[in-house]
Amino acid sequence: MSLATKLPSQSTSLYVEIVNDFIVYKAESMQVAIEGVKPATLRAGLRTAIKRMVADEVRIVQRGEETFLVKASEQ
């Protein structure tokens, strides 16, 4: 196993930080945009971060080219 596979990538930690900030600030919704990152890549990174963090209280919503984190409704 190489060192590269053991350490998280910088972009992965960025997505985790974004999701963590959303949770800490207890926001209802937050638009997320990273300059130079395609919407599909942004969604994939956020989705992976949410799964790794087991953050069931967070959902991703896509409206056109805009990506939002929203508080998941309790059912």
C-alpha cells in the first residue's frame, strides 16, 4: 500500500470541512460552489463526505447548476 492511498486527498478534506461547517452552524440550507469544480464533481465529493461522516441529517439538492446542502427532514 502506498502512502498516497493511506492519506486523504486535500479535496476530500475540503468536502468534509464544508459539510462539518454546515452542521456546526445549524443552517437550514447553504449553497455550495467551488470555483473550477463541475457540479457533478461537487455533488460526488459532498456525497462521499456525508457518507464518511455518517451525517444523516444532511442532504444534497441540485437546482440547475446550483448545489445546496439542506437539513434533512425527520420522518
